[in-house]
Amino acid sequence: MKDNELFDPTLLSLLPDTEFLTASPLAGGLTNRCWKLSLYHPSKKQSAHYVWRPLTTITQVFGVNRTLEYQLLRIVEDSELAPKPYALLDTNSNNNDQVLIVDWLEGEQADQRFTDQQLCQLQARIHALPLPTHRLDIKQRIEHYWQTIPDDLKSKQLMSIYHYFDKQKISNYFPDTCCHFDLGRYNIIVQNRGRESHFALDNAKVIDWEYASAGDPSFDLTMTILANALSPEKAVQDYCLAREESDITLVSTEVLKWLEAVNYWQPWCEYLALLWYLVGYQVWHDDEYLRQAKQLELKLKQMAT
């Protein structure tokens, strides 16, 4: 899909007190192909930057719903952890059915200076946000991905893995919280606030909430551990400390419970990632997606035999 099929400035006429200035496509973004907008607001006599987040055939393949994303961002906007939603535009265009516009966050993408401990503290803050109205149905998401993957990519080994997980009953370890489900450093923007340390936790904001929903926080934590190659033991301890759990040691009851949950969820997260990469390969025909999928397939095959 071409970039110019993802941005339609005529839709901005639906917004009051708004004049279009400029737009440019943003680099990066696996599920999303977004644009940075500059808009002028006559009543305020000032301009502001935003992010144009379309719903296209590609984002729909990955199970993205801009209406749910908009609703969630409304629920958590007082937290200052996420970009504020500006507008949700509906259109009947074949290629661009829905557009979410959110505030642009100035800053830079987090790197290793944003520590593993800070990642776990940020995870705990997200889990303390108000509960979203929609919940991730893991098996439904798996089935959605599976139906998208063409038959020629469904090897005998992959079929065995699919049938293995299909037979498993999902166990939830903790009450639902708000979950981001993609908390990598690539989705953290760190802002410079005066004399504060540039990579201080309070300067961090989280972007790309398209997969966020209510869910078991230990599943979300497991995804964060895998996305950032964290030590599970250290991450769980840091996370429990951030939650201000009492008696936090590596052998405390609470830590052991969270570790048990992380160990349980790890193959589920890897299986979801495997299917996601195959969907991505089908969409973009990038061999790196297929390579990542094959690595996960080899890792999971022992469970299915």
C-alpha cells in the first residue's frame, strides 16, 4: 500500500477550528504506517503537531480497532502516560475506513539508558491505570491470525503447534488490569524536562496503544520481558517492587507466583509472535519476518510432539 493511500487531508475538513498545514510519513512502525501532522487552530491562533493513525486493510489484518484504541486513550488520558486522543474520523473510503488523530509527543525513543528496572516500573504504572472496557481474547486473536496466514505457510510442524495450543485451556493468574501488550523501548518516548535527568522515569510516555486492552497483567509482563530480552527473575522482582508488594525477595511467595505466571505465559507469547510474524510476512513479503517465525517455530515444536 502506498503512503499517499494512507493520508487524506480532505478528512480534516470534518474537524472544527482546524486548518491543514503539513504532513509527512513517519519512519518505523511495524503494524502502523502513520503520519506526522501540523495543524493550525484559528481560535487559539497557534499550530500544533499530531499523529495520523489510519485504519487500513493492513492494520485490520493485525486485529487493530481504532475506535477501541480511541476509547482506551480517553480512559487513561489523565495519567499523562499516553498521547491524548484528538479526534476519531470515520470515512467510507475503501482503503482508509477510520482515522485516529492523537497528540504528537516531543522527545526521543528510549534506549538502554532507560534501564530494565525503569521498564518494569513503567509496566507497573500502566497496570495501575483505569481498566479498559474491552479485553484481549487470546484464542480469538490467535484464530484471527491463523485465518490470515496462507496455506502454503502452514507447514506440518506449524499445524502441530496450532493444534497443540488449540487444545490448551488458558489459565489466568491475576485479576485484569490495563495492559499495553507491546511495551518495548521502541514504544517509549522520553522527554526532556528542564533540569530533570533526561531518562528519568517521570519523563517517559508510551505510544502505540493499538493492542492495549484489559487482560492478565502477568501476560503483559511476559510480553515485555520477551520484547526487551529481560531476565525473568530480575524483571519480576523489579516489577513486584514497583507494585510495592511486601517482602519482595527472589524466593518470596509473591515473586514465585509471578515467576510461575511468566513461565506459563512465555510459550503463549512466543506462539502469538510466531503467527504475527507470518502475518507480517504475508503483508510485506520481508524475509526477516519469515526468519523470525521459523526460529519461533523451531523453539515451540517440542511442545507439540
